[in-house]
Amino acid sequence: MRSDRPKRKFKRLLLAADLHGSEITFRKFLAAAKFYDADVLLIGGDLTAKSITPIVRQKDGRYQTRLAGGTRDNLTEAELGPIEKAVADSGPYPVRLSEDEYARLRADPEKVDALFIDRMIDQIRRWTDMAEKHLAPLDIPLYWIGGNDDKPEALIHAASTPHVHFIDEKVVRLDNDHEILGFGWTNPSPWNTPRELSEDRLAERLDPLLNRVEDPAHAIYLMHAPPFETGLDIAPKLDATTDPPRPVIQGGQQVLIPVGSTTFRTAILETQPLLGLHGHIHETKNAAKLKRSVLVDPGSEYASGTLRGAIVNLQRDRVLSYQFTTG
């Protein structure tokens, strides 16, 4: 840690989650390290984008794409820069294609998937380099994991650097007092995303990590999904028989239900970590306790370029305080 940082009797953590590829949200997150005088940064999963936005070159040399739900056509190449930035800031990957390339991709889902994975890998590598360059002079570490929407084929390319630590399915030491367990897989959802497992298989995958934690009473669990029925996991009930799944409406209102993991709830109740840091449920900005364990989820508004975060002030034996941030 930097020697010129004021001495204090706690460690300040800054958490965000569910950035889903938003370039501006990630840049805000890095800038927030100094703004909030953080000692440690953490991202609780879902790093990469959910989709690709094609920018198609027409035969007359002009371009067509979609932005904010509307079609933008007759665009010159000079106009593409701001549009590509707006797309990337909202999450998706902007990709320039000719009409023929676009037609070939639409006809071959495997090519679309390969292109999507390539863009995910590129973003993970760029963000790692960007974070290392930004955080090295501050001597602030970043710990991050994948989430259910991050494809395993992309996450295998996530490498650690001196200040950026990819800790999915790992247990690492934060300092002399605290360990961090990172785990980005989730329980099933109606969306059938790449990294979902049944509760039984989640337990099989999580149990070896729990056994590696030397001192659970001083541990931090960085888990993408929140535990079941904690108030961090309230989301609209979805009708999985439709494509895409649609919210269930009763009496003119969305039906809200708990959707967290029972495996994570059991693990936290049985091992009682000091702190649980979560994401996954964008609508939720909340904190709760399971016995002594403090649980925090900052929520997400990545599509609007808004950074939702949570500051947690941590002492050796207790969570001193937490505060939600928006910016």
C-alpha cells in the first residue's frame, strides 16, 4: 500500500458488480478508487457484454446500426466514432461488418459465438491492462471474478498481474487477517446462461473451496449470486415458457420472488464468514445479515453508464460500516 496514505484502523473496500461490458462504467470504477480513498477494489462478476451490436456497411458505403432501441442508418464513417462509443458504454460490443459478412454471420450461429467470445477475451485483456496501469501508481489491488453471463471459454484467458487478481474458484489472502473466496457460478435461472449449475452441483464445486479457507470467521466471500431469502435476491418472477422470459404480472404489478442460491445460504450459515459480497440481481441494492455475516449487493445500472457501488469499511473482526454509492 502507498506510504503516503493516511493511517487508519480499518481497510476500505470498494465493490461493484455486473458491469456487463460497459466501458464507461469500468472507467468510472477505476477512477472511484482514488475518489473514495479505497484500499481494495472488487468486482463481483459479469464482466463481459451480453451481446454484439452490428454496424453494417451498405453497398453505397454508408452504415446502419441500432442504438438505444432505434435504427440509425445512412451514417458516414466520420459519424461512427461517437456511435461506437455510445454502444460500448451501454455494454454491447460494436462490430463493423460488410453486408456479406453480416449475412454469413446470421446464417451461422457458431461463427457468431466465436466472434462474441473473441470480443469477450479482448475486453478482459484490455480491462486487465487498463486496471494495472491505473492501479499500480496507487498501489491498490483489484480482485475480480466472472459471473453467470461470462463464458468459460473467455474466462480461461483472464490472467492476473501484480495489481489485478482474477480469483474465480480460488481462495487468496487479502492481508494478514483476511482471506477472499471467489466464486462466480450461480444457481439456475430462466435465462439459461453459460455458468449456471443445479444447487447440488454448485455445492460440489464450492465445497472444496470452503475447505481451503483457513479462518472462516475472518473470511470474505466474493460470490456472484446472493444467498436465498436474504433480501439481496429479490427479482421479478419470470415466465420461462416464453422466449425471452417475461415478467409475471398479477393485479397489474410484477410478482417479485427470492431467486438466490440455497447452496450459498447454507454455506454462509454453516461457516459464518465476516463478509459476503454479491451481485447478479441488478434491481437489488441492499445489505443484510445471516447470523454474524454481513452481506452486501450494490445492484447495477450498467446500461445507462451509471456506476453502482458499495464502500465497506472493514476491521479485523467486524464490518465497521458500509455505504452505497451511485455515480
